[in-house]
Amino acid sequence: MEKIKIVYVLSLIVLAVLIVLAFYNPITSELEYSSVQRAQLLERGTERIIQFDIINYEQKDMNYTIAVTVDENSYTEDVLIRKGGMFTCIHHIYPERISKGEVSFVVYKEGELQPIEEVTYYLKNGT
């Protein structure tokens, strides 16, 4: 009878250890995605500058497309960011190119239709 109690207690201990390990070390790891950080519109005299960082948290090198629109004029740029790397985008906007004052940028990850970031700035009186 005493042996059965010992086996029972040991099996409960093993079960408890297995349950703790299951929650302590999950099977799936947390996924990290690309992100845009420090997006800002800077002013230098009459010139405006869009500046932001794209950080690639993916587990591989990734291509990104950056689309900047100033009123109806669009500019695109494709960049390759290495695994774990960062790219700082700087786009100058000169006053003679601004009419309505609507400035936006969109960042797409290769192969995706939804942008990872989309921001629009409205400049006062087109300046």
C-alpha cells in the first residue's frame, strides 16, 4: 500500500512539472514584424523634410516600397533592409512643389497589399 502512495505522489509531481514546462516554454515563439518608427515632419527654413526609420524585425532580408505623395505628385523608392537592420528615409519637400499642402507617405512590405505604415500631413496654407 505504501508503494502505491509513493508512485501516486511521484506521478503527481511529474505531472506538475510537465504542466509548468508547457506554460514556461511555449511551443510557438512570438513573431516580430517590420515597423516604422520616429516618423516626423521637420521644418528647415521654407523646406519641409519627412524622416522616418523602417526596422526589419523579420528573420530574413526584406524589400520595402516607400511611396511619398506631395499633393498629386508621387515618388517611390524600393529599399532592401537586411535581417534585423534599419533604414532611415529622408525626403525633402521644397516650397515650389507644394500647392494644396497635402503630404503623405506609405510603406509597403514586399508581397503585401496592406501598408505597414501610412501617414498624411496637412501643411498650413500650402507651406
